[in-house]
Amino acid sequence: MDIRSTSTAELERRRAEINRKLKEDDLGVMWGVTRWVSHASEKNGVIKEKQAIDAELLRRKKTNHDSN
């Protein structure tokens, strides 16, 4: 996902989906020993994506606020 070109509504939907996945520990990885390694890697990636989305939404809010 190219965060800068994605609509604000889509970023907000993706952020809500990420929040749900983190809350429910639903990262779509298999069970067993592999799950623990995959889970940590997937969770790290999801958290980084959420941080990028949050930063972009904040940037947009500041840009819109500054232009008013």
C-alpha cells in the first residue's frame, strides 16, 4: 500500500483492521513452533504499517489545519 496516495478513508479502514488484528491476536499465521517465529515477524510488520498510517493521517490533519 502506498500510504501517501491512499485515501484517508482507506487508511482509516486499514488502521481499524490492524487494531482489530492486534487486539484479537489474529495475524493469520499457522500453529506450532513456526507460529511463534512467524507471529513475531508478522506482528512487527503490522505494527510498523500502523505507525506509518498514523504518521500519514497526522500529517494530513496538520496540513489541512494549517491551510485553514
